[in-house]
Amino acid sequence: IVVGFAGLLDLGYVAFFAVGAYLWAFFGSQQIWHMDEPPGTFTIYPTFPFPAWWFWPFLIVGIIAAAITGIMLGFPVLRLRGDYLAIVTLGFGEVIRVLANNLDKPINLTNGPQGITPIQRPPLPAYFTSQEFLNQLSDIAGRPISLNDIYGFFFYFVAIVVLIIAIFLARRLDNSKLGRSWTAIREDDVAAVAMGVPLRRTKLTAFAIGASFSGAMGVIYAANRTFVSPETFSLTASISILVMVILGGLGSIPGVVLGAAIVTLLNIDFLQTLSLQLSSLRQGSGFIPLTSIPWSSLPTQLDPARYQRLFFGLLLVVMMIFRPEGIIPSQRQRLELHEEPVDEPEGAVIEGEIEPDHKLEN
């Protein structure tokens, strides 16, 4: 919404993700009992201060908290555009990460760089966590199925539900008066103001709604991982989100979904698999039959996973050269970047010249 619909180059999107994650990490763990203790020295208690089912209302609380944070970011950058907006929002994202890294004293709110763990997961029906059910799934899958696998499926479907809701709301907003106002601001905010679009309210609404989705996913992330640390919310995460939008297509909902899938598979699956394969070759257990190459002497600095930013940068450069509108562009972007010649109707005026049908006679 912020980048695609409103055209606001926001590089601090991961900050709202961190707000939702740390919100549930604080209330869904024992951290609230350890605020007066030094980092890393607290005691693990047998119970938690709040029940695990609070995860569900905290999804709403995370949405509200992230939306308020988005409005707080929006106010100082209302008059900024382009590169200036990108720099300020990038700094805001880093401020949130640094705060999370240092809010372990004098009151230990985030446990600093050591992170917060364990974080509660929402309770599941007793049958789905029973050993009988796990044994049945293990027989079907042909491998041992643990409780972590069950929760993995659970959070996968929760994320799918949130995604469907987000797509529905984004489509409704795109076709609404507010969506047309965002489009007008993206194309020319000066002209939008001249046409009566309330610039401040429209931009702040974009920041708030965009941030709210991120806050909800932050709560889900914290519960799924049961661990949150400041390093999760680095600059690379913000760049990855921006790459998803640009790769898929600005203002295109199917394009953004496809871009997110490609970037996630490239980052988590492809690069990690290459790095693991290279590590196996160093140990002499790879499947590439190139025994003449001294794999064992290959430095770890050449692992593909270390060059994530390089791959993303090359991907963006290639896209800007060959398909700047994205893989699945919106109709507006397609028309702007690939204007097709329109046949002139018969009798049309060309270059402002009018040929008289007859000459006036004195």
C-alpha cells in the first residue's frame, strides 16, 4: 500500500514488523518478570504471566500498535519525497533495531542482543498435540512428526488467512475513493492537492494501514519462532520487502504476492541450499562429480548465502533494464511504460492545423 499504491518509498517497513513481534514477545514470555534483572541472568519460571490464548487478542493489539507507530513515522515525513523519504524511513527502521538492542538497561524490556525466549504459542486442541495424533501423522508421512511440525502447519494456515484478508482489503481500498487518492498522490501530489485531495490525511492513512499488516505478521512471527532478537529486523529485511514489491510490480496485488514468493524461495531455499551443498563438497560428500577441483580449500567467504544483497541488487538491475514495470504489473503501470500507438480517427486534427473545406471569396 505505502510503496505500490501511494508511491511513498518506505525503507523502514521492518520497524512495524518489529513492533508487533516485540509486543507479543514481551507479554507472551516471562520477560515482564525480568525487567529488574540483568540480561542473561534471569530465572526460568514454570509458568507465564499471561495465558497463551492471549495471542489472539494480541493480533489486534499488534495491528493497533503498529498503525500508531506508522502514524508517528508519517508526521515527520509528510513533506518529503523520493530519496529523502527513503533515507528518513531507513533511519527510522535502524532506530527501532538499535532501541531493541539497547533497551536492556536500566529496565530490561527487550533483553538486548540476547533476545527474548521462550515465547508462548497459542494453545491447540488437545487431540492435535496428543502422541496418538503425532504417531498417525508420522506413519502417513513416513518420518517422525513433532509438535514443532504441527505448529508449523498451524502458523502456515494462520498466515494464509491473514494474507487473504490483506488481499481483500487491499483490493477494496484500491477501488475506493481513498485508493484513487493514493494513486493521485503517487502520480503528482501537487496536482492531487489542487484537485482537493487531503494530502496529510491520505499519506498518514497509507502509513497506518500498511504498518498494521506488518504488525500482525510480527505477532505471528514471534509466536512461531518462540524467539525474537534485534538482528532479525536488520536493513536486509527492509530491502527484501522492497525487492518483493518492485519485482512483482508496483500497485499490483498478484505481482507483490509472486514477488514475495520468489524472493523467499531465493533467499531461504536456493541460496541456503547452494551454501549447504558447497559445505558438503568441502567435506568430500557432495554430489557434483568434479573431483579435480580442490573443494576443501574453497573459502567459506564464497558461500552464496553471504551474497544475498548482491543477488538482490543484480535482480533489481536486470528487472529495471528488461521489465521495469515488474513481473505482473498493474494496468496503469503497463500503459505508462509501454504506450501503444492509438489509431487516429478519420478527420482528426493533427498538429493543430486545420484544412479549410473551401476558400472564402470576397
